[in-house]
Amino acid sequence: MLAMQYAFGLPNDYDMTHVRRRVAQRGPVFDTLPGLIQKSFLCNDRQGTGGWASAINQYAVFYVWENAEVAQAFLASELFQAVCEAFGRPQVRLMTVLRFERKETSRPPGFAIHQTTALADTRPAVEGVEQEQAHGCGLLASPGLFSLVSALDPERWELVRFTLWHSPDLGMARNHGGHGYEVLHLSAPIR
């Protein structure tokens, strides 16, 4: 599996209803996209429209793909080109998925937490990966968890944890040392 992430910073006065409308219209296209395991459509909104106010306006996505071939095909597709035309071509981060788990899927998630941990140059990477695996096992027991993705970015030597939750709680993101997002739509065609 391969994780993919990109984000668009938007002006402070940007009307985020445009992003919400776009996701409502285009999000369902991804609900049946071959090779896609999960795509989270995310935002931060300075106006607090999604239940909390953020310091920035931002539109972001986080994907989990079956393999690198389908991820690369997406980057060459008309779907990705449409995003580039609307927001500009983003810097795309690709990561190897170490763990992907879904826990409580009876209702859609409303909140995401994205965390990044640098791997120390002085320690073998395998130690950090093993620590992340152990931490992920602990998170699976958390109430309200929808899904967990642990990934390795070997270009930056960072571990990335992306979790989806049912209830929006920015305090939880701060307590976990991460960045919180509102989930606008979740496409999860492969279960």
C-alpha cells in the first residue's frame, strides 16, 4: 500500500463554501475509484463553519492506494488535472504504508489528526518503525477511532500517523502533537 498527501493553503478571506461545494460534488466520484482504499477530503476553516475555527484556511487530502501503480495512474489522470486547474499543482508526498486498520465504521468520521515524527539519525529506522507499530496497537483501543494509517516517508525519514475520528476535538490533536482537520467526505471503495 502507498499513502499520498497534499494540501493547498488558501487566503485568509477565501470563502470555504467553495471547497465544501466542490467536495460535495466531486467526492462521490472517488467512492468507486479502482485501486483506492481510502481518500479523506479535509479542510481547515478560519470561520469555524465545521464546528471549530482554525488559524488558517486549507484544503487537504490523504489517500491510501493499493499500490504505487494506481497512485501514479491517478497523478496522470484527468481527476488530478482538475484539482491542479482549480488550486494549482501541489507538492505530493508519497509514503509507504506500514499499517492500515479500520475500527468503527458504522458512521462516518468527522475529524482527522495528522502527526509526523522525525526518525533520529543516530538510531536505526527499524526502531522508530517498531515504536510506531506499538503505538498504533494502543490507539486501536481508543473509543471513537474510525481508522489508523501509519506510514514511512523515506525521503524525509519521518513517520506519519493519520487517524480518523468520529468526534471533532482540536484539543485531542494538540494533545497528540498533531494537526487537526475537519473531514468533509470519506471515499472508501475497498473494504
